[in-house]
Amino acid sequence: MDPVVQMTLMLAVLLLLGALGEFIFSRTGIPDMIWLVAAGIVAGPVFKMIKPEVLTPALPFFGALALIIILLGGGLKFRIADVADAAPRALELGLAGFFFSVFATCLYALVLIEFNIMRPAPLEILIMGGAIIGGTSSMVVIPTMAGGMVDQRVARLLEVESCSTDALCVVVTIVMIEIILLGKVHAAYPFLALAKAAGFGMGIGAVGGLIYLPFMPHLKGKGHAYTVLIAWFLIVYSVVTLTGGNGALGVLVCALLIGNASDLLPKLYERIESSEFRNDESAMIIHSQLTFFVKTFFFFLIGLLFPTELKFIIIGAGLAVVLVIARIPSVLLSLWRGGFTPQQQKLVMVSIPRGLAAGVLSTLPLYSGVPNMENLAPVIFSTIVFSILIFAGGFAILNRRSASG
């Protein structure tokens, strides 16, 4: 078949599969990500219709673009009061979840080394691997929470957690790479790097939101309103990243300010009409379609990059199970005396999906010159797929029980 026709038909099937998946999700509670990841595995590793090597160079760009679009949509819909209420416990969950994930990953690797399944590696390498896979994915969590019948307090908790751990994974991974390559860094460096990433991200994001606010009434109802909006968020993400901040936090804070402008500004200035600062409806319709495209290709891409070697598949599956087990103590500690039902706690426990951020980070050690990192990315992508499947299956079962109960 002609390659152009083949790609066109594949694109059509993928979009229809995404639409069908959303329909099934709305009726059964089974997340659409399952079918899209499966389609990627069939098109890539099974029938080899698309070679993963062709897509690998585009991962950082697509990952950044997808992150911006998903966080933009979520931030515009979030209420600042809800986020502020969820933030303390979500940050506690994120920190505890990251720590237990890294610890469990190191133990798992030591077991593999003991049985000669994995080559020996220093502790710094093991911690780096744990940091890469240590945080949940906002690109998986936010769309799923938006489409499922989830209690808003639980949804905000998981959404804020997934956004906060992104910075933690990036900073700790980069610090560990520098320790491996340079031998040592200043003891305060990791904490300063994390503070810089979070501070610059939130600070520049807030400034970006404040700069955009005066233009909202003039753009409302205009045909290019969404074009300007998405362009502005691309700029905010780029500026935050160039200054060493965390782009995800920058986008989220900027979106929160813009999305809550209609509530906040009239309280500060009585003459302001709240309707002038509400999200443009036509822009939100365009954004929902763009989110659908990005989400569809995101899960398909994850499936395409699934490894073909059985050893990597098994190691990744085992690591995904280890991450679920490591999630249990972090959830029990973080949600203690929080008023969460056992059903809600179980939902938080299975919310372990890793995403494209972990995939992008898995390629960083090899590109940075860390030795013997050729097999890291396949294991990470195997773990990503199995963590998404565990999350999707657990979410569907628990959601169905909540609906029937």
C-alpha cells in the first residue's frame, strides 16, 4: 500500500478509535487510554508499521506541547479555592509517593542484580532510575479525572499531585546525572535547584497570567482568541524553561489566574464586569478538540514505543507492580485523618500512571553520556504502559463500584 494512503487510513482509524473510546468511557467507566495504547502496540511492536526510532527525536517537543495543552485546559477549569484546599495534602502525597517510589525501585533493581537479571550498577544510577519513574503523569490523570465520575476533592488531589511531582522528577534526575558524571555536587544543590524550578515556574507563570488579563475583554468573541491564548502559553512555558524553572508549574499557575479572573477581578475592582473575563466559549470548544487530538496521539505514541524484547517487558511489568505496592504507604500516610472513604483511598492507590515525561527523561542519561544506559528507555516505556493499564483497570473497577453503591 502507498505509504501516504497507509498513514492517512491509520490516522482516520486512530481518530475514530479515540472517539469510540471516549464514548465507551462515558458509558462504562473504562478509560479510553486502554484502546489507544493497544492500537499503538499493534501498529508498532506487533506489525512494525511505524518504527519507534523515527519518533524518538520528536519526544521532547511533543511531550512539551501535550503538557501545555493538557495543563492549560485543566488550569482554566480549576477553581483556585479548590486547588488551595487540595494543595497541602497533594504535595504531601507527591513527596511521599516520590520517596517510596524511588526507594522501591532501588530495592527492585537490587533484587534483579542479585539474580543476574540486571547488570550491577552503583546506587547513584539506581536512584536516578527511581527519580525518572517517581512521579505520576498529569497528561494521564487530568483527562481521566475530567471524564470520570470522581469526587471533586479526590480529583483535585490527584491533579495537583501529578503536576507537582513533574518538577521533582526532572530536578532529581538532572542532579543525579550531574553527580554520576561529575562525582559530586554541593549538598545544598538539589534543594536550591528544586526551589528555583518551583519558584521561577510559579513566579513567571503568575506574571504571565497578569500580563494576559487586560487583553481578555478585547479578545473575547474574536476568531483568533484561541490562537493568541495558545501562543501566549507557549511563550510562558518557553520563558519559564529558559530561566531554569519548571514549565508545567508555570503553565498551571498562569492558567489558574486566567481561568479565575472572572471571579477574582470584580472583588478587587467593583467596576469590572465578570462576563468580560470569562473564558471564551468558542475558544474552549477549539481547545477541547485540540485536547482530544493530543490525548489520542499521546496514548498511541506510548504504545508505539513499547519494547519488543520479552526481558524488558517483564521487568517493566514487575516495576509497575512494585510502584503500586510502594503507593500504599504513601497514600495511608498522606490521607490519614483526611476524611477519605476506603473506596476513595483505593482509587488514589491505583493512581500510579506514568507518562511521556518519564519517557523523555529516560533518554536523558544516554544523551548526557552516562555509561550503560542503552536499555533504560525500553524498561521505562514498558513500565509506563503497564502503569497506565493498572490505573485504567483499577479506575474502571472502582468507578463502577462507586456508581453501583
